[in-house]
Amino acid sequence: MFVKQISIYLENVKGSLREITQLLGDNNIDLKALSIADTMSFGIVRCIVAEEQIEKTMEILREHGNIAKVNNVICVCIPDKPSGLSKVLTLIEDAGISIEYTYSFYKNTGDNAVLIIRPSEKRRTVAVLSENGIQMLNQAEIDKI
Amino acid sequence: MEKKHLIYNPEMECIDREKLKAIQGQRLRETVKLTYENVPLFRKRMDEKGVKPEDIKSVDDIVLLPFTEKTDLRDEFPFGLLAAPKSEIVRIQGSSGTTGKPIVSGYTENDVEVWTEMVARSLAGAGCGKDDIVQVCYGYGLFTGGLGAHQGATRLGAMVIPMSSGNTQRQIMMMKELGSTILCCTPSYATYLGETIRDMGLDPKKDLKLKAGVFGAEPWTEEMRKRIEELLDIDACDIYGLTEIAGPGVAFECLEKKGMHVNEDHVIPEIIDPVTEKQLPYETPGELVFTTITKTGMPMIRYRTHDICTLYVDKCECGRTLVRMGRITGRTDDMIVIRGVNVFPSQIESVLVKTNGVAPHYVLVVDRVNSTDTLEVKVELTEDMFSDTVAHIEEVKNYIAGEIKSVVGVQAKISLVPPKSLPRSEGKAKRVIDNRKL
Ligand SMILES: [Zn+2]
């Protein structure tokens, strides 16, 4: 029930973010979701691409001297109505799991917004959410968005 | 695995350390007297310091003596530092040096004997005895490697094959046909021999009889040791020496391979702070300094090697009580002083290796802000250090900073930079950028 995410290290965010997105765009990599974590001294770009593009994306990034890594995140469908998001976050937090970060997809699926969640404990989060009837998307479903 | 340790001269190599100190004191007094009376440069330096030979009462008084530098050997080339008449000199050994005049050392019959004993001890330390066949592939000549190993092996009664360096095919043929059991050469040549042997399709386990190697004349690493031991299926032991002091055999590793035992009844090792020139206690890294106490041809008083290492005095499993010197981790020329603390790039490198498994490329940037020295360690990020969360990367940085603080004693700012973004220079990488206007 996990989805693959690519993280890229940025030494300084300004400029290098534009370079990275341009590099990927020039190579026809379709970014389905993207977020940036920004600190005083460095940044991390996190993005989702279709599974068939992951290997190519990593190759391009490495060729251009970037440090990047693929890891698993969870993708959740959030009903597009008030309190939809807070309900999901509450379930996770009540289970004593902390959330490292979240961000959302550019496009919706039907009436649902698609949210990416990186919890401290991935397997337990999946269990908690499915017990409570929250819909999660797998890689194949993500690839279609 | 229980190791069998051969000790050539147990009386001296396993001596009670208090007794050793007494012997060293006596020999130091004699050496200082001999040198003061016969070497004008040394006498002048002693007089300038206001120190008389009679002031040297025990080995602890060694700190009163002036230092000798490599430049002294050049300036006094060739015979200015001899303490014996030229007629008593029976051998000249030397090193070519990279620039200008070579360095030579004159040996009396006694000095050749002392050196031979030190090499004999070293070879025995690697398990060599009378029944062994010793293949010497160090060069024979002015360089001390070939003749040194030759004399030491002969002293043990071993069978010596004086191959000298080069002609790898012939080396391997002789090794195979004569059944050499001990190999003496540089660690880089040992690696090359091992690779060639493997390339030829030979299996050292079946086709060769090698059991150990004594490798020196250049610095090497634990990784190289592992590689050589695997390639040749042997125990690889380190040996240290320098022509100015005697040649190889000044210090040697036993089969425990936990540092090189210094032949302290012939040379006194000291570790000093290269800036303050004060003697440092055991287990503190600093500059290695040697004083010969049995040589009569060209004795060396407090000779500064400019090599950085650490001395360990805890008793070795082999039974020897002689102090052990760790690997040479750098040169004093590489040292930087930050807020009064001596920092060696090699210390920082060891922290990075510990964090990362391998040494990432790094640069030290030193600056002075508001009259305080600052140290920034720029490290090229590797995929192992990286993760998708900010917290993890902060943790890596804090861990490195914490380790540097505890190992080096200086607070450093850690900057992780993209791979291949730091400058690389030909040959030795330039590790230090000092922006201070001193
Ligand atoms: Zn030992």
C-alpha cells in the first residue's frame, strides 16, 4: 500500500529548485506532486512521478551531480469537504504516530483530494487508516492520476 | 586463533620498563657526551641552550636537548654530523631525496650490527626463523630497504634470495620454484605481485609457500593490509624506519598487528607538540621524534620526523613490553592551529569514515570572524547520508559535529554539499583552505 517518492538534496533552494524542475521538464518527466522542505542551510525536494519514470528520473538526477533517493510514502484520498483532512490526521496522531510531512497532488481523483503522508511508522499508519475505512491509493492507481 | 610469537631477543624486547628506562638513561648520557665532543653543530646548539652533557642524568632529561632537523643533514652533507673518525665508518646509506642534495648517513661496524639486530627482531616479529626462505624485493643500494632486510634475515639464519626490485615475472617464478616463505617489499609492490599472481591463474594457497610479509618504506592502510593478506594468503606486517636513524627496523609489527614495537633499547621515541615543541604523554597524537642511543657513527639527537602518530605503552599480547607506534596519519605540514588547538585533517577524515563507512571528499575551511577562528567542514553528501526528512540530515550533521568536537576538541560547522562540487587537485587533494589573514 506504499507509493514511491523521490527526494533530492538541494544545497541552497533558490535557483537550484528551478534548475531541477527545468532539468526534469526538459526530459519529459511528469511531476505529479512536489514539495520543498527549506531550512537555513539546505533543502529537500520531494516528488512523485509515474513508476515507469522513476529509474530514468534517478539516472538524470545522478548524471547531473544530484544526491537523490527513492523511499516509500502513503497516499490517502481525502473527501473534498470541510474536516476531511483533519479527520485523517487526527486518526494518525491519536495512534501515537507522528507525521514528518504531508503534501498534495496537483490533480484530484473524482471528488477526492490526494494527500501524501510520511509518518514515523508507515506500516502502522496503513493499518490504522484501513481500519477506519480511509481509502489509500497504490502505485498503479497513482500512475493513472 | 592462537598465534605463535617468535621473539629474537626476549631479554630486551620483553624487558621490565623500569629497567629499560635505566638502560636508556645510561645510553643517552653516553650518546650525548660522544656527540657533544665530536659534532660541532650539536655542541654549538647545546651551548646556546646552556645545557651541558652532565645535565643529562636520566632519560627524562631528554627534553633539555636541542632538536635535529632534516635540513641539518643537508647542510652538513656529507660528513659534518659524524661523531666517529671517517676511518671507522664502514658503510654509507642514503636517500636520494626529491630536491637538491641527497641525505647520507655513515655507519660504524657497531651501527651496522645494531641495525641488523633491529631488522632481525622485525622479521622474527612476523614469524621468520632459521627454516624460512626470505625473498627480498626491496632495492639493493644506497636505499636501506634491500641491504637491511638482507642482513636481518641472514642474522636469523634464514635462506635469503636477494632479488632486489623489479622483474615481476622472475620474482614470481623464483617465489614458486624456491618456495619463498617470507616476502620483504613495499606494500604497493606486494599488492601488485598479488594481483599479477592471481592474473596468472596461480593460487597462493596451493602454488606458493608464503606465510608472511614484512612491508614498509611507504605509508599504507588497514584496507591495503586486508587486500594483500587476501591476495597472497599471508600475514602482512608493517615495518618502519628511516635512514637518518638506522633504516628499516626502527619499529616493527608483531603478528598481533596492533602497531609497531619501537626498539627502545636502541632508539628513544617521543611525541611532541609540533608548535610548542613540548613532549606529550602516551596515547596523544603528535610529531614523532627519535633519539638514537647506541649509534656511534652518526648519532641523532631528537630528530624530528614531522610524521604524525601516537605511541601506546600498554602491554602487547605477544609479550613484548616495547611501546607501539600507530600508523603515520599525516605530516606536521598538514597541521592547522584553530583557537590554539592542533588539528590534523586525518583526524577529521577518521570521523567522516566512521560516520559514512568510506571517506567522502571533504575540505576544511578556516577563517577568522571577530578575532575568533572558525572551522567549517565541507563534506560531499553521499546517498548513505541522505534521506527524505530534514530531521535525519540535521542528525547526520550534528553527529559529525559532535564527533569532531570530541576527537579534535574544536567546534565545527558542517556543510553538506552536492557530490563532485568540491575542488580536486592533482595528486594530493588540497584539504585545507585557510582564509585567515595571519
Ligand atoms: Zn606485539
